[in-house]
Amino acid sequence: MTDTGFPDGEAAVPGAPRPRRLGWIGTGRMGSALAGRLLDAGHELTVYNRTRAKTEPLAERGARVVDAVADLAGLDVVFTTVSASADLADVVLGERGLLSRADVAPGVIVDSSTVSAEVSAQVRSAAALRGTALIAAPVSGNGNAAAAGRLSVVASGPPEAFERVRPYLEVFGRSVTYAGEGETARLVKLAHNVFLGVVTQALAEVTVLAEKGGVPRAAFLDFLNHSVLGSTFTRYKTPAFVRLDLTPTFTPVLLRKDFDLGLEAARRLEVPMPVAALTYQLVQALIGRGHADKDFAALLPEQAAASGLRLVPENVAVDDGLSLAEEPR
């Protein structure tokens, strides 16, 4: 049986109390939204962020703030949401990381970042030597969707550890999918984010086609969102497309990172991805043309410019679909 990494004395029978000593590393847009949902669900939470000021909104909601990652090492479950593979390796394996203390280590680390399978496996192996289980649990959705309880979670790792942390993952959104052991959740999330970029570029192309033919963006997207091709994603991206609001929820730089990882996985598995490869170049062009700090919805005005069309905001009411969110569980 796989070791869950929980401290001795934790009952392992159905209905037994689950650990409540939770920690969180990384309070950016996504991390703050997810940590906030745990607080709203009544869980005690200790948080760390490299820039302490970003933890203040959570502290105001009852979170305890610490000044070092290693201060979280004695907790039962520690969640991480960081930007890149190197960041995950640093917060777990670094000199002052979660595994740096000789006297104690977390029971389970739950990582909700999008990182490479190779680095995740390295972290998993090192954690196992300390009796700590790693659950990879990346999410689908942005910070707004997280706050509204509309995220989807995919997880992989030791099944016993997954069952221990499942109740916390279920707080994040509407579904939790277990993809198996090891790093399978990493591949699922990379495939998802490559598809995210491809879908956004395709949505930009057809929206520009319709508008250049005389159709208001709001009208076209309203039709699309109510058709068989409409989705949660097309709905909550509609306000950005209609109003040209490029306040970042996910930047082209982060999307490029995920394309790098996804296309690397495709090469390793000998899977041709011609459409994804072309979209990658369009994402790269966004960054080269100065959109690095904007939302990746900037694919729309770039597509319009390539079509000889100058877009202007349409100041009309549109539905982002998040009003249909379930109540927090």
C-alpha cells in the first residue's frame, strides 16, 4: 500500500476526522482565489508568499501569514500555486523549502501549478524519501472562475493520499477528476492549456470574420454561446472580446510556457501537433508586439489588425456565465 505521508495517529477509516492544519504557498491571482475558498469553507489556513503584501487580503479573512516556506513544514497538507517548474522545485527542494527541515515534513503536498512532468517527478521522489506524498492537482479556469466555484480539477498521485485531500479539492470548484498515479495530471493540464490557446485563436478568427462582415461582436458571441459550440470558456471570455478588456487573467507569457511544455511532451511521445505549433507562433507574436502583460485575449485585436480591421469596445451588457456558479461546498 502506498504511504499517504500523514502523521501517525490519523485514523484511516471512513468518516474519520481529516487533517485541518492546511498551508498555502503562492498567493497570486489563482492562489488567492483558491485559498480564499478554503477559508470560506471554514478551514484554518497558514499562507506564505514571496511578496508578503499579496497575503494581506487573505490575512484579513483569517489566514495566518508566515515569513518562510519552511514554517509550513509541520502542517498536514500544503498547497502550492507557483508560476513555473523552477519555482516548484525551489519551494519544495530549496535550501529553505518545505523539505529543508530535518525534524519535520508535510504530510501531503498538493501542487496546483502547471509545471513539467520531469520536475514534478523529481519533487515527488524527493518528497517520498521524507514520507511526504505529492498530489499533482492542476485546475482549469482563471481566478474569476475560481472565486465563483467554476473550476475543474484533475489530480494524480498515490490514491490513498488523493482520497485524503479530495474534500479540499472539491471546495475549489464543480468537479475533481482522478487521472491515476504519477504525473498523469500534468499531461492532462498541458493538453488542456494547449487546447486553450488553439480555441482562443480560433474564436478570435471567426469573431473577426463575423465583425468584418458587419456583425457586432456581442451578437455573434451571443449566438455562439447558445449554440452547440458554446462553452464555459467562450462565455467567460465574451466580456473581454466584446469590451476589449485585456486586464490579465492569464498572460501570453504564461500561455507560451505551457505551449513549450505541451509541445515538448508531444515531441517526446511522437505526436504531431501542427495546429498547436502554428498557434504557438501567434502567441509568441503577441509577446513580441508588446502584449506580454495583457490578457491572452489580445489574440483578438492582433487577428483584427492582420485583417485590416480596427476594433472598438462595444459597451453592451454581456453574460460571462459565472452567475450560474454553484454555492461553495
